[in-house]
Amino acid sequence: MLFASSGPLAKTVMATGWSPMAVTSARIALAAVLLAPVVVVLRPQALRFRRADLWPLVSYGLLGVAGVQLFFFLAVARIPVGVAMVLVNLAPALVALWVRVVRRTRLPGLVWLGIGLAVAGLALVAEFGRGARIDLLGLACGLAAAICSAGYFLLGERGASRHDTFGLTAAGLVIGAVVVSAVTPPWTLPAGLLDAPVELGGLRIPVWLALLVLALAGTVLPYLAGLRALRTLPPASASVLALVEPLVAAVLAWLLLGQALGLTQVAGAVILLTGAVLVQLVGPKPLPDGPDPAQDRFARSGTRAC
């Protein structure tokens, strides 16, 4: 729900003349600036990582923070938003495939049914195919965003089980901020528009305040909550629950921006939630392929260990 708030907030900022890439860069950089000093002062022990943790940590920052945002906006620039949303939210299927093929864990059939229902419902909510046009590079960017999103859940699960949530989030945001700053340097941001007014549900606030809320409520808090959730939820379940994000974003757009949902989108919302609930109910109980004791222990642990 917190991640979903970033949609309406970013949209109002972009309406003042900010590009999607500029909003993304400011969002991640501000989030890093807000969280990192607090962790350094209050929880310095959370930032103690071993040399063996360096590569997973960098991968988490590259994929889970910078990669998802950058590839998604690159996709939006070339293909309709609805198509891009469906592509990036193929992540649950990719996570399930990883668990099945790499971890060699057979998931219950209801998990696959739930994933299929959730993606189908998302396609209706996002109005997939409405005004769609084929653009191979845009499709490739959307799929790359899905891969990065799957990496967020899988790497986040691994990191959450080994590291302090605050330290991992702060480090990931700093790494992501460095990457997006290289793509969109700070001096290219439209600083002259920081005082421009934006309107949210009848409330007028300046751009700088909207960006601050976007960084805190739409970035720092949901990344912290997501990693905390991955300590107890299998990644397959967490990734499907995350599909509720575009639904919540649509509701917030209705409440804050006056963009009403159509009947098709409402039907899609019901299907999406049905699939998400189905995966959540059966997802934490994967079935091993064979009688291997190691697999049995892994199944009983609910796929928490990587």
C-alpha cells in the first residue's frame, strides 16, 4: 500500500514538468539521504557487512532499488503504462519458477493458479491492450523490470534473514542512488520547479514537499516493511501480495486525482485479490520433489532459507 502511494505522488510532480527519470532519481536519492544518516547515528552496527556480503548487497541495490525503477520508466516511455505494469508484475511467476527450478521445490498447483489469477486480474486493472502498440525495446525493458523485481524478492529474502532490516535498506538505497545519479545527474534536475504547486485531493503543496513524502512514505517505509515481511513470508507469497500495489494505486488515483475505476477494472481487482489470497493461503507450504531429508527440512521451514 505504501509503494502504491508513489504513483499518484509521482504523477502530480510530473505534471509540473518533471520527467519520470528525474522523479525517480530524486525519489531514491532523497530516500537514501533520509535513512542512511539515521542508521549511521542510531544503529551503526546494522551497517557492518562482511566481504562475502558485498556482492549480494550490491546486487540488491542494483536490481531491487535502481533496476526496477529505471527499466519500468524506460518501458513506460515506449509502451502504454498498462502493458508496462503487466510486464513488471510478471515477477511472481519468475519467483515461482526460480523456487521450482533452482531450489528444486515443487509448489502446490493452487499457487500457480493463484499467480495466474493475480496476473489476469492485473491485466484487467491496468487495461492491458487498450491502445497498445508493439515496441520490442519497450517490451524488453518491461521484462527487465520484472526480472529486477523478482531479484528484489529473492535477494531481499536472503538479506532479510542475515542482516538488520534498517542496515540493508539503507545500503541498498545508497547503492541505488549512486546508479540513478549516474543516469540522471543531480545538476540536470529541474530545481527551478521545486516550489511549483501540486494538488492532491484538494490540498495544494509545493513539489519539494511532495518529493519528500514520496521519498519517505513511498520509498523508505515500504522498503523497510518489505524486507521485514520477507523474514517470515516465502518470496512467492510476498511477490503475489505485492500485486495489490497497482490496485491500491488505482484507488488512490480515484480518491486523490479523481480518476474513477471502470467496471472491467473493478472485476479485475476482485480476480487479482482472489489470486493473491489463494497464494497466501497455500504458498508457505511448498512440496518437495522427493524423499530427500534436506528437501523435507526445507519444505517444513517454508522456503525461508536461500
